[in-house]
Amino acid sequence: VLNFGDSEQVKVTVNLTAVGLKPTKAVEASIYQPLLSNEIVLIKPMALKNGRVEFNLKVPRGWRGVTLLKLRERKR
């Protein structure tokens, strides 16, 4: 769960092992606000060293506040 506050953009770094994903696998990510919108925005993470990925997220207009970031292993 992310809280954008009054900002439309935030940088997030995620340790894949800490969230139960394999650090050697590619991930898919999406962000959404289930209480305000059924719109799901797919985002592309940038792989970092040591099993971490970074996201530079810009949410759609009106999505300020709490937003969910969902990660899963990419299926081939």
C-alpha cells in the first residue's frame, strides 16, 4: 500500500525476497485504487542490484492518497 499524499508521483524500491518473490525472476506490476476506480495501470519496473526493483510511479489524476501496488512473477 502506497500513500501518495498530495503528490502524483513517488519513487518506490521493493526488495523482492521480502515480499515473497524470487529475486532472479522478472516481475509484473500494477497499481490501482479499488475503492475509487476499477482502472488498473500496468507499470514496468526497473531491475536493480541485490534482488530489488525500483518504480518511478505517476498515478492518474485524482488518485492522490492510498494506492495499491501489486507485484507478481512474470509468466512467459
